[in-house]
Amino acid sequence: MRVGTVTGPVWATKKIAGLTGQILLRVSADGKDFIAADLVGAGQGERVILTFGGAARLDRPQVPVDAAIIGILDETEARPWTK
């Protein structure tokens, strides 16, 4: 998983049937841009949690994507790991 920021929507008038109705957003993370399926209703400028590969399809296996937004971050805090 990665943390990213939604930079805007993506429109595709011609796409495979599995993507019909799926909202796609452009997300910037780690200095790269990704196109991700929005599974949570994220908006432009929001910080989000991204997942990739098979994990991106767990909630909706019929949607053929490699990146998905699975959460909107309220805040993050750096803490040292303790065991």
C-alpha cells in the first residue's frame, strides 16, 4: 500500500465493459502518477490509501484494475515501532 494525493478525475469514453460505471482518478504517490479505481468516493486534493495488484481487486473482482483507492486518510502520525 502507498499514500497518495488525488490530483483529478480521468475520463475514458471507450473502455472495456468491466470498467463501465467505475470512477477512475489520477493519483500522485512517491513522485509518480497512477490511474486508480476509486472504491471509496475520494475527491481532488484528498490524501488516500492505494493498493495494487490482486489486492486492488479484492472488493470488486469483476473490475479489471491494477490500482485502487481503498481509504481516505484523516491524518497520519509518525511513531516509532515498538514490540
